[in-house]
Amino acid sequence: MEARKRQKAVLDLIFGLACVVVGCLAFYASSNVRTSAFERLGAGFIPKIVSGGMVVLGLWLSIASARSVDRKAIGMISFDIKGNLPVIAVLLLFAALAATLETVGFRIGAFAFVALSVWILGGFGRRELLQGIVVGGILTLMVYYGLKELLRLMLP
Amino acid sequence: MEVLLTAIAHVFNPVSLLLIVGGVFFGLLLGAIPGLTATMAVGLIIPVTFGLAPELAFPLLVSLYVGGISGGLVSASLIGIPGTPSSVTTVFDSYSMTKNGQPGRALGLGSAASLWGGLASAVALVTLAPPLAKFALRFGPFEFTSLFLLTFACVTAVTGESRVKGYLALLLGLFLSMVGMDPINGIERFTLGYYQLSAGFSQLPALIGLFTLSEVVSGAKRGKKPTIIAAQRFSVVKDFIETLFVIPKYFFLFLRTTIMGVAIGTFPGIGPGLANVLCYAQAKAGAKHPELFGKGSEEGIIGAEAGNNAATGGALIPLLTLVLTLGVPGDTVTALILGAFMLHGIQPGPLLFRTNSQFVTIIFVAFFVANIVMWLLQLACSKIFIKALSTPVYILAPVILLFCAVGSFAINNRVFDIWVFVLFGLIGLAFIVFRVPLLPLLMGLILGKNFEKEFRTALIVSKGSLAPFFTRPISLALIIISVLLVIYLTRLSARAQKTLANTGK
Amino acid sequence: MTKRVMTITVAVLTVLLLALAVPGGAATWPVKPIEVIIPYAPGGGSDVTARIFARYMEKSLGQPVVIVNIEGAQGKIGEMEVLNARPDGYKILWQHHVLHCLYLTGVTNHTWKDFTPIAVGGKSDNVVIVGKNSPWNSMADVVRDAKAKPEHFVMEFAPGTTNHFGVLQMLSEMNVTMNMVPKSGDNPRITSLLGGHCDITAVAMNSAMPFYKSGDVKILGVMSKDRSKWLPEVPTLMEQGINAELLNEYVLYAPKGIPSDVEAKLRSAFKSAMTSPELIKEYEAIATVANFMDKQETIDRLTSIFNGYEALAKQFGIYRK
């Protein structure tokens, strides 16, 4: 329980500081928003209040949590990069799918994405690769032609 | 009456009935898979409903909703993992009952409670919605602004561990909603030079991103297959029929829970997830044998499941009546359904009852039918659901991601929206890592623009004076209720948390 | 088992590859489906009118004409999509005169001259409405009361759109001032009128019709030159001495720089759609007039509308900075 509390304090501190940074940027951006003649408040008013609130509450959270943060607590925060690698790879693949969707087209992109992801997440086995190819192929064709023929929805 | 008969004829035509059965089935299936939710079921299907007439599309969406909420029961009962947030407390007693060797009875009790809860809330929906719709016409910019404040108060009052983090999440959501053209003057803000952002972040891809990407990723990380007790033999039919008539034994418990569920559902931004927790806490407080809770208590299962299903009907009320503005959704699923209304060119709100009363009645009837179909399907398919639970995550995760990409694209025909999905997915992930509640962010994101619009419009109408917020009776009442509710909900959720801490594990 | 999986895989791959084989060769335009971008959500006036003419254009072009809704920022995002599209005639835009308003109020940086206008298509009317309990029965009543109480009555309008411009023109012709409250969307404004939060507003005739028929709103005037075919009993604003006009008039645009033979083909396909008796009947069912204009007429029409709006924007101080 004690460990969990310490861990939470570190997370809170990081989140609080992040909010302060985002809030400051947002406040700066809000104060540069053009105003118009026919309304008193203007487009920057509420964003200014919101971002101001973020800065204040972010500071509050950081200060409140900073008290229980020490070196030991920081040491408890670790990020398991190796265990997360497949997931990260799949996310990158997904981004690649989005980036190339318009040039490569949906059919190839989606098929490659599903096949590769299944393979990666499944632990690079031969069986998983086959499963990925089968699932990816069927799914891609189903989605593409289902949307196109039944609903007249064009995918790139 | 004639409207009702026509609606019944509509719902019972073969195509529509097939869609309802299919919708409930798909919803149950997704709800039953841990990490997949009713929100996702609805989100995936919305693009598909493009090609359907609204009279078919919305019964389908409503059935998905009902199915998705009830589906969580299956994985909660059988493997002790809440399939959806709305069945968190169901786990305690259902799973214990399964471990005691009565999985059929656990499923049956939960399904029966869901059925009765859903039907009761369908009745509430029919009787409450029209008068509420009339009442809603009296809402002007002042009332709406106060109502949004009430919503924000509700949402932040129930956010777990740290209140400050809840407020920060809300503010971040509000700010993100303000990207794009401002709602009064059309001045562009915070677009960083991307013209695609001049309408702000598209809501549906953002919502799907917030909830699914994080769930998929954490699911894929866990990687292991859930263990199932399917090997045990049980007679599903006998248990289901038997438990259907256990409910009347607990009539008062059931009544209290249902009323509470509907009421919670009607309040914007809360929905079945919290209803499940609060109703469970309430059932325990009033139980004859509170010491049995967490050990397979029938009262516990009824309390939790009747509550969340009653709340689904409650959550549809604000959606359909627009009492709570141009759509303050009761929960995340209704938020998605609200988007679907817009896609089909239907403006939800008081006018809906006048211009489309036939259509609204169809939704009511469909909701009713979907609840019955849900029970029948639970009965017929529990064994299939158990199979679906064993689909390996490494296949499921990419498939879901692909559907998300297609859904995000199809909603507005832009690749840009896939990036919106990714961005909000990452925000959702970060929020989970930092243990920040997502719901306030979501509500801020959905309601921010309307809140700003109504507030600024109010000040234009009053020529800059804040006084009307306190002199107009409805607005004043809403402000007072928000203050009282914050105090009450804070205490109640503290109690619910205590109950959770005491009974869990 | 493995063998079966392999067989399926091979079959799937074959189908995939076959599907990818795009018909080659330079056949005559069009060789693939044409996308009509609607910069609004499905179900609105723009969407419905486009879905109708698309079916007729399909017949003469021999390729599917697909409606693609890209909504957002009052139409800006859809417009940009076509503005930046490859000028091959496969992506065209169906937009009404709000295109000029967006430029004039500074939301966009392009005018109609940055597109190739194909033709003006359909048009529908707008009306001025008040609630059923309003003491006003004609525009003269409005002028009388509004003169007595300047800035008092609440007038809701859709900011930055043709509605905004039309309403400003109307008030200036009436020589009165009102408390101007912005509210986008016909239905929200009607809701507001029914709830008594607003005294008077202007909406599309189609939106007002159900409430006019049920007696919930009164229509004080039609905002066109001639009386509407669907509301013969209601006088126009001009008949009541107010020289203001507000039309929903749709125009088909292609990106700038499309080949002239493609432009001609699009125009003639559009013309044959717009002049077909069946289409005219379908349009009438949704209270829309199919009025095809040829190239010169279209350009003249756009020029005159643009100049008129530009003058209004400058007069009322909402001109782009």
C-alpha cells in the first residue's frame, strides 16, 4: 500500500507539471486569438479561463504530491521497454497504415497491417504468420467490398 | 396508439427484427470479451449504419447498446473479469457463485435482473420522455449554461482517487474542444496551421481513440489467455427459467435499484458504469444479509445488474429529449449515438417528438424488444460467448485496430481523422498510466463547445449581465442542485468506494 | 489442417491481387467513380439535392457518382478538399453561396474564382418566422414595434452564413435594430422560437414547413423575388416594401484547371440531369427548384452575388481583415 502511494505521488507530480506546461502554452495561444467587433467576450475569453485553471490546479497537484516524492519513490517508477516492444511496433505499424493509406490504398495497407501485427504480437511463429495472413486477407476483403458494394462507402 | 401500433409493426418486420437480434448478439459478444465495451460495439457499427434508413439504423444501435451493457455479465460471472466498466461490481457475487459451482445460476440471475431492469427503464423512457421534452423547450442559453455546470459537477464528483486530477482532466477536455472555429464568431483558434482542424477534433474518432486504443494496448500487453471454467457442466435452460422468477422475491430491492438506475442514467455523464457501483452499494446497505455480499449473494447480483440496465434506458432519455441541451449524453455510448443522430440528419431534441414522433416510438419499442432478445440470447448462446472469450488477444487486437481505422475514416471520409484517433488514443493511454479519470476529459471534449456557445450567447442576450443566471428559476434551481449534488455524490461515492474496498478480494 | 489453411491463403492472395489490377489504358474520361463532395452532414438540403442529381448524372456518365460528406467549419473543410484536389474532374463540390460568406468574413482565403464553376443548379426559399403567440402578423407590425424599442427584440441568426447576410440586409432595409443573437442551425432557432427565447428569425422554408402546418409558427414573409410555389398565400418581403433577398442556391464546382473537355462533359451531364422531368419532379417534392444555368449565366450570377455580399460585409463591418 505504501509503495503504491509513493508511486502515485511521482505520477501525480509528472502529470501536474505536464498540465502546468500545457496550460501555459494554451494560455499564451489564447491571448493571441483575434477578437471581433460584435461581441464583448471574444473567442479567447473562455480558453483563457480554462488554461488559467489548468495552470493553477496543475501547480496545486504538483506541490501537493511533491512532498511525498523522494529518491526511493522515483526509483520505483520504471518502464518495461522490452516487454512493450511488440505493442509499440504495432502502434508504429498502425501509424504507417494511416500515413500511407492514400498512396498505397486500403487493400494492401490493411492486409499488411493485420498480417504483420498478428505475427508480431503472436511471437513471430510460423503458425501465427499464417493465421495473420488468413485473418488479414479475409477481413480486408470483407471490409472493403462490404462497405463499397453494400453502403457505397469508398475507401482509398 | 396508432403511432405505437405502426412502430410495433415496424420493429417486428423481419429485417428490423433480424438487425435487433444481430445487434444484441454482437453487443453481447463484444461486451463479453474483456476490454471490449458497448461503446466500442456502437462505435464500430455506426459507419455501417450510413446505408440504412434511420428506422433500421437506430433500433440496431439501441440493441447493440443493450447487448453490450449486458454482455459484461458473461465474463464477469465466468472468469471474474468485468467485460465492461458497467459490470465491475457484478464480479464480486457472480464469480463467487460460479466458483461455488453454480455458473448457470449466476448467469441466469444476472440476465434476469438485466431483463427486468431494462424493461422497467423502457417503461420509464416511454412515460418520462414526452413530458421532459415539453419541459426542455423552456431551456434557453442561461438554463443550458447552468445545466452544463451541473454536468461538469456530476462528472468530477464521482472521479475516484483524486478530485484535482478530475478537474484537470475536465479542463484539458474543455480546452481540446475549443480547437477550431469559435462557435460565435467563426474565428479560428489553436489550429497550428492545419485547415483540417478548423472544425476542431472530430468527436467520434476522438472518443473511439480514448477508450479503445488504451484497452487494446493493455490487452495486448497482458497477452495471456483468460482461463475458463467452461469445463464444468451446467444446465443453462433450467437455471435461466428458474432465476427468471427469483426476482419477484426481491421485489423491493429490485424496485429501489431500478429507480436509482434510471435516475442515475438520466443525469448527464454518469451512465451504467457508476449505476452498477452505486446500486450495488445501495443494495448492500439495505440487504437482509449484507454479510453474504461478495460471497455469491443473489441480492448483490440483482442490485448490480438491474442497476446498470435500468441506467441504459435512463441515459437514453436526455439523448432523445435533448432536455439536457443539444445533446448532453448520459454516458459514452449515448454520446456516440448522439453523433449517429447527426450523421443521419436527425436533430435530437424537443422537436424530435413533433417532427419524428413515429421514429421515436420505434426506438422505444426497439429498446423494449432488445431487452427481451437480450435475455433469450443469453440463454441460447452463453456457451458460444464462452468460446469467444478464448480468442487469442494477438489476433483480436490488430482486428480491432483495423476496425477503428476504418470507422474513424468513414465517419467523415478523411484520413486526418485516423490521426485524431491515434492522438486521442495516446492521450487515453497516458491518462491510464497516470491514473487520471477519462470521463471528465470526455465530457469536457464533447460539451465544451456547446458550453462556451451557450454561455457567450447568454451574455449577448443579457447584454453582459450575469444576473439572469440567478433570477431565472430553472437556472437557479440547476445551480443549487449542482452544489448539493457535488456534496451528496462526493459522500456517496466515498461510501461506494469503501464498499468496494471491503468486499473486493 | 495446415494444408487447408495454405489453400485458403493462396486463394485469398489471388483474389487480393486480382482485385488490385486496375483497368489500364487511357480510356475516355470518366474511367472511375466521380466523388461529389458535400461539405455538410448527410440529411441536409445540400446532401439530399446532391443525392438526387447524382443518380441522374450516373446514367449519362456511365460511372458511379458517389456522394462524399466532409463536414466541418461551416463547409470550409469540404471546400478545401476540392480546392486542393487533383484537377482531373473526379472530385467536385456541391456548395451554396455560403462559399462567398466564408471568404468575406475571413474564414477561408479562396473565392469562387479559385474553382471552375460548372453550373448553378437548384434553389430553395427562406422565410421569416415568429412564434404562434407573437403579436406580429406582417412585416409592418415588426417595423412598427422595433422602431419603438430599438435593440429590444431578440433576432437569432446563423453567424457567418448567407442567413447572416440576408438578415442584416433585411434589418437595414427596415431601418431598425434588434438584439442580435447568434445561433447556428435552423432547428435550434425554431426550438428557441417555440420556447420564447427569441422573437423573430429566418430559416429555410423546408425547416419551417412542419411547424407552419402544425400552427406553431407564423410565416411573415418569403425572402425571394417571387412568391413561393409552396406558400402561395404568403407575401414576399419585397411586396411588403423590404428590399431584401435570401436564397439557398446551389452551385457545382470543379477544381481550377481541369481539362476543358472534362469540364464540358461534366456540364452537359449535369445539364441533362437537371433538365430531366423526373428530376424536376423529385426536386419539387422537397420544395426545391431545379434551375440549370449555362456557363456565362453562372459566371454572371456568381459575380453579382459576390459583389452584393461584399458590399453588405463592408457596410456592416464584418468584412475580412
